[in-house]
Amino acid sequence: MKQTILIADKDLAERRGLEQHLRTQNYEVISIEEGREVLEFLRKQTPDLVLVDVDLAYISGLDICTKMKKIKRLSHIPVVIMMPHDHDPRQEMLKVIKAEGMLAKPIQLAKLSQLIKDLIQQKEAESQQRDTLGNTMIIDHALAHLQANSTNSAQVSDEAKIKMLETENKYLRKQVEELDKELESLRKLVYSQQLEQGDDKEHLFDFGNTLDGEPKHKKRGSWLINVFGN
């Protein structure tokens, strides 16, 4: 199944160029001209990544990102903001609105392809991690329930169940640890690639996954990959 990329840019020529390039990369591409259409699309659909112009008509790319991060269904979707140049002062807002990346125009297609690949891989890894962690919490709860309600008459049966759950619990915890290592490796890989490309370390942001007051978890948080055009 193809992954879906939403492109929103007021410039028709740029939008068509990006659309054509991403389709050659085997992505399903949705191309939109202005901000109101973006919000209408997102009310019904959930793309794998959003590439949006900062100066989008009616509703800016920054505002669209802000709205997405407040909606649980959309909050995990990577958002890449396209800036008119790599010295745009609005870059300072990227951390505030929790955007995952930035590209300066004119867009370098090789950087675009690599950025999209990295962000989608990290999104999928974190999604798998959340699922595994959720399963571990369910098993922990079940284990605690069995231990609290075990009786002498069913002691042998309950002990067998507890042993089985403990084994499953250890397995799932090991999976979580492996996912943590995989995510850390991905982050180091992206960081080293950006350093090789000459990106300024001061512009590489790292902030946690915070959604409407939920706790911040740096290890399992959101990511921001900031790629500047030359």
C-alpha cells in the first residue's frame, strides 16, 4: 500500500514539480493550493506526511501545523514547513508549533526524498513502540489483577497463568528496549547526515511529544529534523 503525502503550496509550478517527483518515488500524492482545502481534506483523511508552504493562502502553513498537533488523530503525522529561504525568521516558530521539519526553497529534491523517508520511518517506529508499550501495560494490569485475586482453591491454576503472563511481559519489555535502540540509531543517523551536509547544530531541535498537557517523554517523543537548502 502506497504512503500518502499531502502537498500544499500556492505556487502551481512548484506544486506540480514536487508532485511529479514524489510520484516517481512511489508515493500517493494529494496536491492542494490553499489552506482551507487542506483543513477540509484533513477532516476526512489521514496522510502519512504533510508538506506545506509557510505562506499558504487563507490559512498559513504554521497555523495548519498548530491545528494538527492539537488533534489526537493527526498529532503524530510529520509536518514539513517550506520556507521562502533558509534565513526566514519564522524558523523560530517551528519548535513552538511542533513541526517535524523545514525545507528552504528552491526545494532540493534529493534532500526532500531523504527527509520524507526518515520522518515516515520514525513515525512508523514510534507507532509500533506505542502499540508494544500499550500491550505491556495491559499485561501488567492483568498480572496485577490475577495476583490480587488469587485464592487457595485455584492457586495452582492462577500460578500457571501468572507464570505465562510474566513470560509474555518479559518478551514485550524486550521488544520495547529494542525499539528504543532502533529509534536512537535512526536519530543518530539523521543527525550525522545533517552534520555532513553542513547544517548548524544550533538549529537541530529536539523536543518531546506533548499533546494538550500530556507528559513529555524525550525517549519516545516527537522529532524535528531541520534540513536547510543550500
